[in-house]
Amino acid sequence: MRSFDENSADIIFRSVVDEAAGSVRFEANTDVAAYSFAGPVTLSIGDRPVLRLPVEGRPGPIDGYVLTIDELRALPHQRIELRDGAGSDMDSALDFALSGDFFDALSLQTAQAFFGKIQLNHSRYTSPLLLEMGARAAYSRFDQDYRIQAAALTIIGHRFLELPIEQLKPDNKHLSWLLEQAAAVIARGEAMIESAPEPDWEVARWTISLATVAGYLSLIGDRYVRAESFFAVPVRYVDLVSVARVSALNIVNGCFVHGLLSHVLGRNDVARDSLTTGVKSVPSLVAAQDLMENVWVMGDLMNVMRSARQCFIALVRLKLIPAQSPITGPLINDAAQMLISDVVGPLHALLLGGRSALIARAVVGCGGVI
């Protein structure tokens, strides 16, 4: 989509994002005398008409000049459509008719544009609304590109996890949709990993990322079994850190949360294996990194070590391994308790917000701190 001067008279439709209100306003430029259309022109987003421009250049009375984020989420898709009075599409006019970041976010045409504007920290939109809507549009448009589909769902999931905890309702239909889509996309990613002689690093990275985010989102509604199945993915793919270096923290955090979930579900053998994997994964997670790449690599590894330490403490406090070695004595000191805030990620906020009561009970029950 072409970039426009926002004050240009040749723009017909403009989108204006109101981040504070969580909405997008759609405006029509009435100074379009130079254009001749066959009857009223209607602009729709995801089959929802938002503006009509009659021949004489006056916007028509269609409800929906402003769409809230909930209304945008409820749309069957985020495709932009422009139709004339006969109902024929006017896609060729989109390039000169639209202006605004919202239209831009819904119209990204390449993987490079998607990752640059929706995913990469240093170049993406600053607006959470644009990030989510751009990801939703890309998820539908790039249905043959696994990387974009998995990344888009991960990004949408992060937008939910950034909301105040009281806004995350267990029966939220948008969360349910996301978890259903995530399960199918992750299964596709695992099939690609298992069938490849050498897994693609982006497939590995986004499969692990999406599984981790979906696991946290499952905890919002106390979906413990589903959450355990999602967190099992990073545990299974510890070895893939050699190709997906950025997955190190997700992997060790996944081991910790999967261990807790397996314990509360009465699967202590599985819990022991996962927490032990979290501890023993540290050498490979560190070895995979280029320590001179940037300072954030070292920061991530510090977080990896904190989570691995919590895995060790959980093994002892949940009585999954003996508290003492017959040779070296106590494995941890009396003051060492599970400290959920040391596990960098959404788990701490979820437990503080009253979600996942079984996990909270298990932590507090063994003297841990939420």
C-alpha cells in the first residue's frame, strides 16, 4: 500500500487509531469531486460496512464509523473491501483510496513486511491494537506460510497476556478461538520438525513460542490438562535450542511450568522428568548462545539460570527427589523456597491475579512464595 500525506485531498478513506479507547475511527474525505464512481462506494472491514461515499461526495449513514477492539476481534476476517453501487469489488482502487496505519497493518503483503512491522522489537508498530489486528490479518492471509501463522498467533496471545488480569475472563470466546487455532498450528509445526532431517530454525522457534504462550493462556481458565499438553512441547524440544537459540528461556520455563502442572495432576514421574530436564538443560542452553552477540543474550541467560534454579528447588520441595545426598549432604538450604517471581514470564501475574488455583496451592503448600 502506498504511503500518503495525511492531509492530502486525494485520500478517500482514512483510519485513525485511538489507543486509549481501544478503537479505530473511519473517516471519509468529502472533497472527492475529481472521482466518478458507479453509485455509492462502500468500505467494509471483515464484511462489516464502516463507511459509504455516495457520488456527490457525502459520507452516508452507516453504523460503525468507530469499531472497538472487541468488535474488530469478532469479525470473521480482517480483509478490506471496497465495492461500488452494483456490488462489484474495487480492489484496484484500494491503493489510492486508503490512508492510515490501521489500513496499512491489515494490508501487509510480504513476510518481510509482517515480521518488520508486527514482530521485530526495533521496527514494529508501537500500538498493541495495530500489532494484534495486523497479526490477525496476516494469520488469514498467509495460510500457507507456517512461520507467519505460528508467529501471528503468538503475537495475538502476547497481546492478551499484556492485559490487566481482571480483563482476562476464563470464558472469553476470543481466547478459546486462539487456543483451538494454536493446537492445530502446533501439531502442524511438530509434524514439520519430526519429518525434517534438520529442522528449520524458524519452525522450531515459532512452534516452541506458540506452545508456551498457549500454555499460559490455558491457565487463565484453569485448563490444566490442555496447558500441560502445550508446555510439553518445549520440554520435548530442548535439543532444538542448537538451531533456535532464542528459545532458551521458553524451554527452561516450559520445563518448570510443565513440572508444576504434572505434579498437580498427580503425574509425579512426569513432573520429576520435566523439572530435571530444566536443570540439566542449562549447559546446552548456554552453549547454543553467542555470548558476544549483544548484552541481551547475557540477560536472557541470567533468566535461564534463575528458572533452572527454581526447577531444582521444586524437585526438592515437591518431594520428587530426596532432600539430601548420602555423600554431599543437603541439596538446598532451609531458606531456599520456590519463588515464582524468579521465573521471568506471565506465570507470576497469573497466580497473583487468582488464576490457576491448583498451581498456587501447590507452591504455597510446600512453603513457596507466589
